[in-house]
Amino acid sequence: MAVVLTVLVLFLVGFLAGLILLVIGAVNFDFSNSEIPPGVNQPAKLRIIHIILICTAVVGKILENLGICTQVNFVRYMQGRKTLGVDPKLFIEDLWFEKVPVRIYQPKAPSASLRRGVMFFHGGGWVFGSLETHDELCRFIARESESVVVSVGYRLAPEHKYPAAYEDCLNATLHFLQHLEHYGVDPARVTVCGDSAGGNLAAAVSQTLAGRSDLPRLRAQILIYPGLQALDFNLPSYQQNQGVPLLFRERAAFYLLQYLNGNATNLEEVLEGSHISVDIKLNYRKWVSPDNIPEEFKVRGYKPRVLLDCTTEVYETVKRFCEPNLCPLLAEDSVIQQLPESFLLTCEYDVLRDDGLLYKKRLEDNGVRVTWCHLEDGFHGIINSFNSDWLSFPAGKRGLDNIV
């Protein structure tokens, strides 16, 4: 019996030691591929958040290899564990709009007039994120802006591929617009809002509703470091910030492919730019081009790239990247011209920065009023830790105050 126990203890010690070495090895590898620019305020905090994310992913991969659960499900579980309970200033209720789960935040204080309404779509690369991960953010927006906020729990990739997330966000928004009186919301003051992948979804929903005359017109769209195109992953911001946490250039392409196809088979072609034909790129060059990025954003190590052509086989797997519901930057001018007043938040140290800058130019060129908030010391995902006791960033709070 003693021998068995000894062997068991040694096995557990060896397993734990191996687990620790694997985590350390993964952290060191990720560090060697990452860079925190000197312009980031409080870089140590960003490094800590990055370490936590790496360790979570590594443990998830180990559990997947052991057959316990998938890495994706483990990361989702870890992200969504925090529960905040009741809020003294808000009524919070989980409902279904059609077949889409939503969480509604309504201020308790009486209002002399109808309130603003905000449809909120969470970020997470279409793969992660939930009603729980953005619960604190939605509470803050509802309280501080005295708005009715509807957070949408859309279906996630890779289990549910494009256009599932877009359809869920659109259907939830349609339901809300058709029942505004039930929630005391002013039909003239409804906004769509989202961060990262949620910003992509908000832009797509806004474009779809732009031409509808049978519904209340959206008052505004709020796009927080949105991803808006998949034609060029070598724009200045993708080159400059390719290894900056919390979103690497490679991961940005990986998530888009997960959303599109449920896999990342053509990741290398997408990164090098050989996934879309030269003819199509030239057709969209008026909208997706480094030439449309202000010069001050190119001084930090940008090198122009030669346009590469693609094979028919590769293009067939990713051709839906040219659909505006997936890549809103590619919508026609006739659609852009009908969009509501827009708020765009971009971060200097974010691979998606130039997606936002290009969309800002398109909106302004088509007569749409734009309020632009650029966080010069910001990075992708900075808003999400706004209320952390020890991992918040002044720039994130500044950006959120501008949104409110």
C-alpha cells in the first residue's frame, strides 16, 4: 500500500512539475513573440494581464489533450466565472428576443422622459465573450448614461459560423426596435454599440438598418476598436503592432477565419495577402489602402508591401470576406451615406487601429458626422479592465467616459 501511495505521489508531483514547465515554456515563447511599446502607460499591468491570458490558454490546451474539455470551452468558462449580483441602481433581467438570449439593464430611478436605448454587442473575436464577460461594462453604461442597455448573447464560432453572430445581433435589434414602448425607450434615441468583434457586428447591423423606413432610425453607432475588413493584414497598424498584447496580428486573422469557416486553414495566405485576387484588391483600394491612412500613423516602422495574387482554390474558401455583413468597410457609398452619427474609438497600439481610421475617412467622405476618440497610449481591449481594482488603465477609463 505504501508503495502504491508513493508511486501516486510521485506521479502527481511529476505531473504538476510538467504542467508548470509547460506553462512557463508557453509564457516564455509568447513573450519572445510579444512587444509592449514604450508608449503604453503602466506596461507592467499589461504584461500581467497577458500572462494570465497565456496561462489560461495553456491550461485549457492541456485539459483538451487529456480529453477533459476543449481549450475554447475552458477559456470561456474562466472568462465568465465572475458574477456581480444585484445592482442598487439597475433592474437587470435575462430574457430572450426571439431565439437570442439578452440581458437588459434598466435604471431604477424614475425618468421624466423616455430613455435612450443601447444595443450592446460584446467583443471576443466572435469566439469568446458572453453576457457575463461584459456585464460590468454594460452596468456602467446603463448607470452613467441613464440608458436602457440590451446586451446580446449571440452564438459563437467555431461552433456557429458566419453569419450566425450577425443574424443574432440583427434579430435582437429588430425585436427591440419593435417593442421600444415596453421598455420606455425613445424611438429617436436608439444606438448600437460594440467593442472589437462587437464593433464589427454593430457596424454591420447599422448598415443593414440604414435603409429601413418601417423601423425607427438609429440615432448613432458606437464602434470601439472595431475589426472592419479582412482584405489587408499588412496595413501600418498590423505591421507596427503585430506583437502587442492583447491582440496579435496572427490572432486577428485567426479569429476572422474561425468566424468565417470554423477553422484557420488559410491563415498563412491571409497574413501574407495571397487570399484575395489582385483585381479585387485594386477594386477596393479606394477604401482599403495605406494611402488613406494619415502620414503620422506610418512613421513607426511601416514598410509598404507588394500586392500578391491568389489561387482560385484559396479564394473560394474566403471569398465571403468581400461581404459587407462580414467586413463593413466594403459597403457601397450609397449605404454609408445613410448611416447615423458615429462614434469611433481607436488605440495607437492596436492592430485594428487602421480599420477604424479607414472607416472614419469613409464616413466623413460620405457626409456622416463622426466623433473620434483616439487613445494614444491605448491597446486593444483596454476598456474591459476599466473597473479592476489593480489592473485598470487611465486611458481605458478616459475612453469609456467619452463613450458615455
